[in-house]
Amino acid sequence: MESLDSSAITHGQMIKAKAENVAEQKTNVYIWDMDETLILLKSLLNGTYAASFNGSKDVQKGIEIGKRWENHILQVCDEFFFYEQGLHSMLNQEMIKLWDNLYESTDAYTDKWLSSARNFLEMLSRGNRILTPCLVSPESATDSADVKHQNLNVLVTSGSLIPSLVKCLLFRLDDLITHGNVYSSWEVGKLQCFSWIKERFSSPGVQFCVIGDGMEECEAAQMMKWPFIRIDPRPDGSHRFPGLSMKMVSHYLDVIYSTPDNENDNKR
């Protein structure tokens, strides 16, 4: 009996330790805008990206790059798009090379904006041992006992859903933001999408952070009492790619979530 009691105590201590670890774990849900945040397209098409460099970039070249992206996105939407198949199973090698070359030329023209944004998403993902769209549950605490932070990337775009999913594929974001975590605010607005995201993911230890360039997501984040980081593509912008760092993002999270009122709200 003594050995059974001792075993029971040890087992109970293990369960308590796992439960405490889950309670301590923080989950950061990063809610991203797409255009002019993770990718550049509109500002290429209308020439504002190049114009902000005061003559050091060829405006017409940027417009031409933007038009090529626009045409290719429409082509995939019309002729090839079946998301479950994936891009490389849909297109022949010649077409894949075409898109790869366009990506590389765009990345060079924008001073590595595309690859820098992707690398930032990858950096967030590397902090996770379990890369799923769901939060870590108590049942999975054994497998994730040493995970103190879980990061989740969600996309809320003002564009319609199908072209937005195509953009994720072509701009190499689909392996970092799953299609189940892509929301379109085209008909309902970003505040409604943010409310759905909060309802889906909110639990003790979850923190939300919105990253984008527009006024709509800024106002929606304020309504939700979430931190908002404004991306500015201009060369002197305070938050842009390359340049955005985890230190900056953590600062915004700390400002909002380190106050007692928000800590209490976060536990509800």
C-alpha cells in the first residue's frame, strides 16, 4: 500500500506540474494584413512605393512588376486554382520558374521586403513545437511541456477570399499561414473578423496583436483593445520590412498586456 500511495502522490505531482505549465504558457496570435504589409502590390501598381524613394527607384519598373503580379494572380484564379492541390502540383516547371523569377525580381526591387516578411513569419513559427491552427490543449501538455510561448499567424485581408489564397501561394506564405487561418473582410469588415478570431482563440494566456498598414485594422484593433503595429512602406517608415523585429513587437504587447486591467480581461 505504501508504494501505491507514493506512486499516486508522484503521479498527482506530475499532473499538477503539467497543469501549471499549461497555465503559464503564453499564446500570441498575430493578426496580419496582407497588401502593403506582408506583400507589396497596390503601391507598386500606383507608383507610390517607388515615388517615396525620391527618384532612387524606377517608378515605371515598379508599375510593370505590379501589373505582372496582377495578371498572374488573375490567371491562377481563373485557370488553375484548387487550393488543396498546391501550386507546384498545378503548374508545369516553366510556369513555376516564371513565378519564381518574378518573386526574386520583386524582392530585389523592394530591397528584400518579401523575403524579410516571410523570414519574420518563419521566426515566429520556429518558436513552436506544435504547428497547428489550434491552441495547445491540456491533453497535449505532455508533448509540449517545455513550450512557454506559442505563436499563431492569422491573415485578415480586405480582398476577396480566393484571390487572397492565391496571393498566399504565389508569395510563398501558404506554408506559414494555413488556409484555415485566412479571413476575408471583404463583406463583413475587419472588426467582425477580429471578433470571430477572438471567439475562436481566446482563453487564459492568449494575447492578440494586429499588424497592418490601414486605418480600418487600426480602428478595429483599438475597439478590441489590442496592440496595433502600423507598417509603413516608405524608406523612412518606423515599422517596415526589412526592419520589423521581435523586440519591437514584444514592446507593443507589453504596453497593452502588462497593465492589470488587461491582465484581468485576458483571463476571462
